[in-house]
Amino acid sequence: MSSDTILQVSSLRVSRGGTPVLDIPEFSVAKGEFLSIIGPNGTGKSTLLLSLAGLVKRQGGTLLFKGKVVDNGTELLAFRRRLAMVFQEPLLFDSTVYDNVAAGLKIRGIKRDWVRPVIEENLALFGIAHLASRSACKISGGEAQRTSLARAFATDPELIFLDEPFASLDPPTKEAIIEDLGRVMRARHTTAIMATHDRMDALRLSRRIAVMDGGRIVQIGTPSEVMHHPVNETVAVFVGMETMLAGEVRGSSCGVLEVGINHQSIYATGAFSTGDQVICFIRPESVMVFPSGYAADSSARNVFPGTVKKIQPIGLLFRVQIDCSFVLSAHVTQQAMEDLHIEVGMEVVAAFKATAVHVIKNTHLSSP
Amino acid sequence: MRMRNLLFAWILALCLASVFVGTTDVMASEQKNLILATTTSTQDTGLLDVLNPIFEKKTGFFVKTIAVGSGQAMAMGAKGEADVLLVHSPAAEKKFMSEGNGVNRMLVMHNDFIIVGPPSDPAGIKGMKSASEAFKQIAAKGAVFMSRGDNSGTNAKEKDVWKAAGINPEGQIWYQQTGLGMGQTLNVSAEKKTYTLADRGTYLSLKKNLGMDILVEGDKVLLNIYHVIEVNPAKWSKVNTHGAKAFAEFMVSKEVQDIISTFGVDKYGSPLFFPDAGKPEFE
Amino acid sequence: MDLILEGIKKAIWLLITLDPEVLGITWLSLKVSGLATFISLFIGISTGTLVALTRFPGRRIVVSLINTGMGVPPVVVGLFVSIFLWRNGPFGMLELLYTPTAIIIAQAVIATPIVAGISLASIQKLPEALRLQILALGATRIQMIWMLIKEARLPLLAAVMAGFGGVISEVGASIMVGGNIKGYTRVLTTATVMETGRGNFDVAIALGVILLFFTFCINAILTSIQQRERPR
């Protein structure tokens, strides 16, 4: 463990009512980093967060804060006073915004007069100075979450835990709060651990992402690593690899693989040998759609004619599924849909680069 | 886990507190409290409201008057839950004494019972001289009769009269029972315009609101006799013997007997009770 | 009818002129029920809060007991308290029967389950994560309990008001353990029953009006508490 690690846990086991919910052999967080824990609902993200904060009883494992074991009552209390936590709901107290922000300091027994400048500073940092004497029952959702953040930072924590902090906010409020939060954290070099099911937030805010599945961390790495090189199917599906194709490696040379899918072949990159059973993942953003008969340029190694099977609007884009004897999923902009007059049943050409294909070993005995 | 410790600590504290309260001997000094079990008629007339303060001032005892009805008063005495009784149910009292529950039974005063009813007098008993004859008439006409039905002295007297008339009113549709005290039974009776047996004292104190007339009075059998009885200390060690004795002697003292003889005159025109201390028993 | 009107007229007169007996009975009622409620406040809120926050085997049974206790008829409480306080009962040597203390005890027994039950529900109604949030702010267990009680202060006040309302209007147990002794254990409810029985409607109505006044005040406070919002 390097001197840079602020929090470390080993052999962490948590059970609820006899059923194991968390099994983490090893996990550490570096000082000053922003780490996100992502995964589908029910997989243990919040439980892991609460265990790391020492708020949930664990059935096994050790927690180390700055190299020292956190075990019994006094150590635990001291540890908790160095951290802060913000939940999806602001969970404010029934008093004024000022009193809410001062709550952490009041708990530590700091005198009211000394507290004032700190509170005012934190209120200003999160843009709620004008709400100081307002009752917490009479503010909007965004203002309430800002108050919760100001309350968390008022105690100058070394470590902040965020449990789905933006899930209840509308996009513009969320963006504004993220901006303010980022500014405060950079200024104070606070370490942050965030649990979220929004992979976009995880991608753009984190230095590292930990992907959880069934109470275990199945992959931990930089956003790029996790997004483009998922270590198994579950991670791949969660990070948005929409096309999954099972096949067998037919040939391999200079790192370029020819993978047989049905009676066709696609070109991919990876270190596998002939005969290996593999699964190919392709991000929908990497699949380009052209009108039928269009001669794609040579940079795309994989060119397949096919028929549009299904069109699904998703936000500002369209998910277009193309049947090329195997199904390819592509994301197409509204503009492109109109330019190409894409409709169901239309003949199109789909193309993608070999480097856009991510290959992992197929652990199933039969094809997906 | 720490929460559970807190909970157990709290429960322990509560248990200790109750044990502490339970074992503290609060009154080690001589008994000051005197529990007087008596009838609703003596309380409702206000007689005890006059006599008790005098007694308390004189002796320093604190009288707790529990007005329940002769039957229940004697039941309390038999259990040792009262110190002295002031009741008016002679037959039951004799039984009480013969069972060794009381000592020193002394005659205090009397008044009489009257048969009252609606001015319209549907059974036509007004002016009759015999109570049992009047009851016979009520039964024959099927006129509604309201009984206290609570084993009080009044109730006992009422049953005696029915017996003398040779009638068993139990279960008859015209015979109703309130289970309440004298004042309340009179109110119910007035409201429903029924006949009832009442002691004169309570009737007079409520007369102005009732709208009922006295229909039969003066029959010797309607005499209502009050005795004071001390609960037997030999049977119950916790009885306040000094207080009981003091109260009994107080009730038969000349001073009190004089007060009794004039009680109610200014308000109702005639006294509500007649003092009898020292006189021979009526039977 | 004019009986009642007479009664009302005289009742107003008694109230306006602050008739000493009526005042004395009112003051005694307030003292007795007030003290009983005070006791039930401590025992009820602490017990309700601790049961709400602790997981232990048999918790369900305890919660059922508390809820059952809320519905026990007051006269039954009066019966059992009398039995305990009878001279020949287990606590007879304390000579508490037919004293104001006995009424306070009986009323405290009646009110405590009410306060405990409503406190239990109020604390349980707080957001589950609030407890974790308070701990994450660095609170000790005691601080956390205190802060949760503060957060639920209005429903808890409603609990206390419900307890007070229940006991100031109670008559059965108060007669059984108090004995309705003039100037000593005669409270509003027991006096009303007695005065009605005696036919003193003016006094009975005056006492009834006072009781109604208290009921009204309690309900006004409860209503204003009910209508308030909680923060997010």
C-alpha cells in the first residue's frame, strides 16, 4: 500500500439476514482521487459505500484509514469525523439553512461564534448565501441538495462519500451543482467516492471507475479502460456495448483477428489463437451507416450490407438495428436519419473499424 | 449493538426505580388517614361535608370518605379496606357483626324512607298508610318501579317491603334497576316518571329539580336507621383503630347530635335526619 | 328545558365570578393530569424512541404490547392499580389509595402507552437514511438519538397532547383509585359525575364547559401540528 492511499479495505464481507451482499477481497482509494462505483441497481453499490464509511456492520474484513486500522468505537468516531456523506435525498433538518450547514460543527461542539465565518464561506461556495435564514422546508430540490453539500463541506472533510447525489435533480440544476462541487473539491483536494447508476456521470467525473456485479467488484480502471475494454459481458452490457457476437477465431496475424460469426467473418484486434471461442463487442457509436451500394473508405475493415430491422428513438439519437445475418446496433443522429431517409426494411451498409471491436474469451459453453 | 445496550440499560433503570418506590416505607409515622366507607345518601345530603371538617380539626385525622352504598361499604370493611363504616342496612349489619367483621356498633341517627312518584300517580297509591299495600298496588297496576338494585341500605329496605307484600318483583317488566346511587336513581326515576323508594334526606335535597311527589310516608317499616361501626382490628392489623374509635365517638357526641338535629332546616324547612345516639335500638 | 337554561346561566356566573370550588377542582385536575402526562412524557418518549431504533429478538411482541396498551380501557387500569394499592395488596403499606398520587399513577399508566406508541410511530416515520446521515456528520449514538427526537419534535408533541387529552377526560380509574374526596381527589370529571347525580346542573355544566375548553385547546394544537410540512 503506497503512502498515497487514503482508504483501504481487505477481505470485506457484509451479509444481510444471513445472505452475503458484499465480497470484496481488496480495494483501495488514493488521496485526492475521484472514484465512481457503478453497476446496476441492487448490486451493492450503496452497501459498499456505507461500509467504507463505517456506517454498516461488516461480518469480516479490515478497514484502514491513512494506514491505521479503524476498528472500535473511538477510532470509528474519529474516522467518521474526518469524512462527510451526501445522499440522493438532501435529508435536511427541520430548521434554517444556516442551522443545517452548521450541524456538523455543532456536533463537534464548536462554539457558535467561531462557526459563523465557516458557515458563511460554505454557503457562498455553493451559492446559497441568500437562503441562510430560510426554513429548510421552503426551498427547492436543487437548493436543498446544495445545502446538503455545504453541510458536508463545512466540516472540512478529507474524504467525501456521495450516494447517487444527482439522481433526483433536473439536468440544468445538476450541471450547475457539479460545477460548484468540482471547484470546491479541486481547491481542497478532497478525495471522493461516488456510487451511481449513471455511467455518463461516472465517465466524465472520475479518475477511476469500479464496476460492481453481485456484490463483487468485477473491474476497476480508468474510464477509458472500463468503457472500451470491459472484462466480461456484464460489464460490457452495463457500459453500453450494444452489439455482442459470439464466434470462433479463424485466423490471427500481427494482432489482427479474423472471427467467424455465422458464415461471415469480422476483423478485430486482440491476442487470441485460432480455434478460440470468443465474444466480440462493438460500441454503437463506432458503427457507421451508409446508403446501400456506397463504397466505404478503406479505413473501415468491416463492411456489411444489411437490412434495417428496428428503429428506436433514444433521447437525441436513434438506435438502429441492422440485420447483416447477425445483428448490429448503431446510434444515428436525427440529421443522418433524415439525410439518408432511414426506414425499417431499408437496405443499408454498416461499417466499423477492426480496432472498434473488443474481444473477450467466451466462457459460455454455448453461443449467446 | 450499542443501541441494544442503551435499551437494556434503560429498562434496568426503570425496574430499579419501581423497586425503589415499592420498598420505600413512606409513612413510618402514626396513621393519619382514616377511611370512612359510607352510603351515597349521607354524602349526597351534604351532612358529611359539614361534619368531617369539624372532626379533622378536632382530631388531626384526615378523613377519606368513600361513598359507595351500605352493601359495598360492608364488603370493604370485611376486607379490611376501610376503617369505619356509617351505614343504614340493619339486617346486613347484624350479619356483618356476627361474622366478626366489626366492633362497637352504635346507633347514630335515623330518617325515613318515602315512596315517591309522578304527580299523576297512575297506580293511585297516594295517601296510603301501608308501604307493602302500596307496593302491592304498584305491582297489580303494572306501574313502573325504579329500584337501585345495588345492595345498598335503601335497596335492602325496598326488598323487605316487597317481601312483606308477598311479591317477587325480579324479572317483571315493570321492575327496573339502575345500579346507581340514591341521587342518580331519583333523577332517572323523575326523568322516566316512575315510582321509587328514597330516603327523605336525599329526596329533599333534590326536590326542587325533580318534579316528583311524596305519595306514601309514615309507615313504621319505612324507618331508615344509621349506625356507625368500627372495623374489627383483630381481623385486620392495618386498620386505623384510633381514628375509627375517635370517629365513632364523635358521631354519637352531643355536639354532633345537635348539629344533626338542625341540619337542613334552613334549606328545606325540616331537618333531614333525627339524632338517636344513646337511645335503645328500634327493634 | 328551563332547568338546563337555568343551569347554563348559573354555570356562566360560576365561571365569571371564579367560584373557588370550581377553580379548586380545575386546578387539581391540571396538577394531577399534568404531572401524570409529564411522567408519561419521559417514560413514553424514551421507550418509544429506543424501541423504534433498536433491533432485538421479540421486538414485534414489544411493539404489539405498546399498541395494545394504547387501547386498554382506563377503568381496567383503574381496577388493577386499585388492587395493587389496596391495604392488603402488594403496595398497601404505602397508603396511596384514595390519594391524588394514586390518580397520578393510574393516569400515568394510561397515558404512557399512548405516548410510547405514537413516539414509536413518529420516529419510525423519519427517513431511514436520516439516521445514517446524522452518524456520517460525526454524531455519537446519544447525539443521534437526541437529534432524531428533535426532528420528530412535532409528532412527539402530538403524542404528549394525546396523552394529556386522554387522561384529563378520564373518569373511571380516577373514581376508583381517587375516591372523589372533596378538595383532595375530586377532579373535573369525577366532580361532574357527582354533581349531575346530585342534581346540581349548574355546577356540572360549569365543569363540563371547562373540560370542553381543554379539549378544544388540545385539538387546536394538534391540528396545527398536523398541517405542517417536513423538510426534504
